[in-house]
Amino acid sequence: MENVLEKADAQVAESIRRLSRATSAMAESINEGVGVIQRAIKRSGDVAEELMDDTSQRVKRHPAETIAATLAVGLVAGVFIGWMLNRR
């Protein structure tokens, strides 16, 4: 009877050690994932800021082209929306 209890205790102890290792590995993976996401968010924010700065500089250097391009995009969008509404 004692032999069976000793084996059961050993199995429980081993299971607890394995569970502890698995929990630690999972926590480490989650922390690494959070770090990756934080770096990606920072990079995308930096890229967006750089894009805004470049756009501002381009508008300042070429205001007439900017107005013409905006007008063209607006007209194309308006024609497309009108076309879509008429198809119904």
C-alpha cells in the first residue's frame, strides 16, 4: 500500500513540476509577444509621423499640384459614387 502511495506522490510531484515549467514557458511567450506588439506599434507610429511630415513638406513645396490632385481624387470618387448609386 505504501509503495502505491509513494508512486502516486512521485507522479503528482512530477506533474506539478511539468505544469510549473509549462506555465513559465507560456508566461515567457506571452511577454515576448507583448514586446513584439509594442515594438510594432511604436514603429507604425513613427512611420505615420514621418508620412505626415513628408506630406506636409510636399504640400508646402507644391501647393498647386496638391490642389489639382485633391480635386481629381474628389471628382473620381464623386463619379464612382454616382455611378454606383445609379446602378441600383
